[in-house]
Amino acid sequence: MANVGPNSFDGKLALVTGGTSGIGLGIAEAMLRRGFRVVVTGRDRQRGDAVVEKFRTIGDAWFVSADAESDEEILSSVEEAVELLGGLDALVNNAGVALNAPLLATPADEFDRLIRVNLHAPLVYVQAAQPHLAKRKGGVVNIASDAGLRGEQPIGAYSVSKAGLVMMSRMLALDLAPYGIRCNCVCPGATPPGMRHTGPVGDPDAGEDITQWQAPPLGRFGRPEDIGAAVLFFLSEESSFCSGTELLVDGALQAGVSF
């Protein structure tokens, strides 16, 4: 049995996209606490620098500015991360955006934006990271959503994009297998503080209103560290035969009707 103690990832090198808030921040912190050296990306340099200052009380961390809507910034962020870290063992595609609108009421340009950030960008990140991950037999974890497994009408385009990410993770698992790289997908349920970049048409970055969320049957909402634990499982030797699969982390919200 492989060692999965607190230091089982000592010296491992990771890039976490969208790692300066919410679930991404929790994932990056969980990885740091287990020994990873981590680069996080985000659009807000001031926020990123503040997060990294906090992270450095835990382990080695850096911030690289990158907008997931820009292929050029994606490619440069991977190269900068590899230069800072000296290699790459793990890529966590977490950056994402949402829109509070049914699919029929979603403007075409907003639909394109969600697809570009939530589906196109993870592919470009994987393509750029693949040669580096292959050298170290690393792993990819894509952060999708419970909304990608069961459609949520109020955020229709987001559901479509995350369902695409689930399937793309399976296809990438097949493409990456010859290089010894595993690719899996984590699907979080209701996990405060929610996504920063979500809102109605006309104000898509307003932030998520978590007061409307339904409490899961387990009696609490998810925590970012719950998602971090799932990511760590997929990057551990304990999951060495898992690739092309999804892990739903939602407190039994989708298990069925509860009373």
C-alpha cells in the first residue's frame, strides 16, 4: 500500500487554474498542506499576490496572471509555471464562469464565453501541459459540477459546458493514457462561497447568491477542502487505476428524493 500520509506528495509540482478564490483556493491549499509546490492562476493580480502571501506560510506557492479566455495567456501561464516549478506533476483545471439564465434566454455571445472558459480553456491547458506531465507521469483533474451530471435549468449554458467537460475528461483519458498520464473529473455540489464570476445577463460577474441553495441530505453544504480531498485522491497512488471517471461530491443531493 502506497504512503498517503501528510507528506505523501512532498516535492510534487502542480498548476491550479482559478486558484485564488472559492473551490480553487481550497484545492490549492489542500495540495500545499500535503506537500505540493503550487502555482495558481487568476485574472486579479492583487488578489493573487495576497493569496500567495498567505499560502507561503504553508508551503511553496506562486501566482501567475492568466485569463482563461485567452489562448495566449493560457500557453504563457503553463510555460511560466513550469519555469517556476521546474516541471509539472499535476494540472487542476478549476477556472470557470457561470451565468444565471435558462439556455433559451442566454445571449449567443455569453454562451460562447462560457464554452470558451469552461470547455475550450481546459483543453488548451491540457494540450500545453501534456509534454511536461508526460516526463513525470503526472495527472490531470478537471473540476466540472453536479450541474454537468444533472442539468440545472436556471444555469442552462453552465450545465451544458460542464457536461461537455465531463465527456472531454473521458476522451482526454484515452488520449493521455499512452503517455502514462491519468485524467479524471471532480463534480462539486453546493460548496460556498460559490463562484465569483457568475450572475445574471448584463452583470455576469455579480457573484453567486448562495442563500437560494438547497441544503444536501447530509445536513451541510460542501467545503472547499472536501473538493481538495477528492482532487488529492485522484492524484494519489490510491487511484492509480482510475482514469476517465467522475467523482460526484455533493452530500447525496443527487442520490434521489429525500423526505
